[in-house]
Amino acid sequence: MNEHAFNWLEKLGVEHGMNHVFMFGLVGIILVVTTWIARLQLNTAMKSAGGGLIPDERLTFKNFFEIMAESLYGLTESVIGHHDAPLYFPIVGTLFLFIFASNIVGLIPGFLPPTENFNTTLALGMFVFVYYNYVGVRAQGFVKYFKHFLGPVVWLAPLMLIIELASHLFRPLSLALRLRGNIMGDHVVLGVFSSLVPYFLPVVFYGIGVFVAFIQAFVFTLMTMVYISLSTSAEDH
């Protein structure tokens, strides 16, 4: 974490270790408020003459959530499959929204993104690790799922077991380091250029920051989909 970044919470006397607790609360508030607004707009649209089927002429919270949900659901179908997409979409959709909102918080001057903290990203990675192994065992049964770790050749089973275990154990760490490193780097760059040239130039980096926030949430979610697909597939992998 960038120890020298300006932080409103530290200026208000909040202990350093409690910063990300407050940031989690802020992310939760953002998600609840935006979802509530989108829900109100959806209810209003459903009571209209078109029954909510006719898109709004301008971009609204409802349209934004519809576009995001439809795009993410289409990706889920292409990666996991048409049959299983409805089952796993709530998880991957929630992960995407939480990570994206957490990343965006870092663009607010004086606030730190929760995903800049390694504890946060590692917890997300561990959740994905536990979840895809759980759904793999549930979909195939423990014995069949465990056979994937032994490989197709019996005499290579001990070596394949070590390789597969190392590969799976590295996945949550890889997810955590990738997300944390990119968000921290983007936050540091934005802070440096905002300090050096406080006018006009930071606007460019804010645009890049939004793009990075989206891409990192997208990559994390995409990798989660891939891991779920591999764990639930009946074929050897």
C-alpha cells in the first residue's frame, strides 16, 4: 500500500489499520445506493406503457446495469456454458461489481481503494479457490474430481499430482498479486501526476484509472469463470 498517499481518514485521526474497514463500508454504500436507484427506475419503467421493454432514450442507472449485466451474462455463457450460466452468474456478477466499485473508490481524492490492500485481494483469491473446488466436487463427485489431479497416465500420477496441486495453490496468489499490483500502480501514478501537475493533466489519468479499474475487475472475473468451467467440466484438464 502507498504509505505516503494523502488520506482523508488519517487526517481525521482514524488509525491506519482501520482505513480499509471504512473503505469497505464506502464500497457497500455505493453498491447499495446505485442498486437502489436502478431498482426504483426499473419499477417506474415497468409501470409505464411499455412495461420496461422500451429502452430509455438517455443513459440511466437502469440502462447502465442492464448493459453491464447483459454483457457479463453473455460472457458467462460463452465461458461456462449456456446450461450452467444461470447457476454461476450471481457469483461472478457480484465479484465483478464489488471489485469494480472497490477499484473506483481509489479515484476519489483522499481515499484508498480496498483492492490496494493485499489482504483484500488475497481474500478474494481464496474465496474463488474454495468456491471453484467446491462446485467441482459438487458437479463431479470427490473421486472423479480428484482423478483430474493424477493425469491420464498411471505411472506419472505422483508427478502430475505435485504439478496440479502447485498449479491450483498458486491460483489465488496469482489473482491477488495481479489485482493488487495493477490497482496500486495506477493509484500511485495518479497521485504522483496530480501532485506534479494538479490542473488538466490528471483528467487524462483519471480516464486511464477508470479503464484500469474496469479491466482488472473484468480479468479477475474472467479468470474465475475459467476456473469454474475447468472444475465442473467432465473432460480431463
